[in-house]
Amino acid sequence: MTDQMRTGPTTQRGRRVVVPLALVAATVALATVLGGLWWLDARGDGLTQHRADVAKKGSTVMPFDLDKTTHVFTKKPTGGVQTVTADNPADTTQIRLIREHLQEEATSFSRGDFTDPAAVHGHDMPGLAELRAGAGRVRVQYQALSNGARLSYATSEATLIEGIHSWFDAQSKDHG
């Protein structure tokens, strides 16, 4: 057998087809991942079902419409920033509801009361235990924005920064 014959199948015109091994491996890996996610969702315990459950619970806790707003969780070296904005900057109802809710949450979180996130994401949500225990050492600051509001979380304690980051990661994962 010659080297030419090992390169792959031939086309109708007798040319050899060369398929890079990396392309084949990437295709197989992608198919495996997508197939695995399909299998999880088919069983009813995958990401899609979990996110649907989170959205349903979130609609009972948050007064604004989750389909008309965007949540962004940005980690910072001293904590992080949670921003909620109306998708339509002219939607004054959503903007008002976002602002009212985040003002209430800033007060609650400053006291170590994380009842709302626990109701949506579960009482064992990553980061909540640390935030509850160290609430007096995390500064939570509310700021109104033209299209919503934001909460900034800041501390100098590494354990609490890690807690904030874990909490943000969990929310980002749960909301997609």
C-alpha cells in the first residue's frame, strides 16, 4: 500500500480526500456534547428544565417581566456589579419596577437577608452562606440607571469576594 492510498477515500474523479484529524475530532466532540445535553433534557433534568423552573420562581419574586429585562452579573476584584435593565428603554413600567425591587434588595442584602435569591435558586445556592454570614462586611450600593438599576457589592475580604463571585456564577448559569 502506498502513502497516497492511506490519505482517505477517493472522489469520483479519483482524487484523494484528505480530512484533517482535528476537524474530525472537533466534529465528534461537538456531537457528543450536544447529544449529551439532548439526553439530559429528554430525561427532564437538564439545563433547559432547570432554567424554566428558575424563570417560573423568578417571576414570583421579581415584580418586573423577566422576558422584557436583562440581568448582567459582572465580577470585580473587590466584589461585583449586578445590573438589571429594561430591554426597551422607553418601558417606564419595567424601569420603575426594576428600581423599586433593587432598592428593596439592597436593604435586604445589607442585613444578610437573601430570601429572594434563595427562593429562586435554592437555599444551598453557591455563595449565599458566605454572604449571609458576612453581610455586615459587604457594602451594597444601589444606583438608578436611565433604563433600570444596579447593585454594587464591595468588600476587602477574600472569602466574601469569592462568595460574591460564586453567587454571580450561579445566577448566570441558572438564568443562561
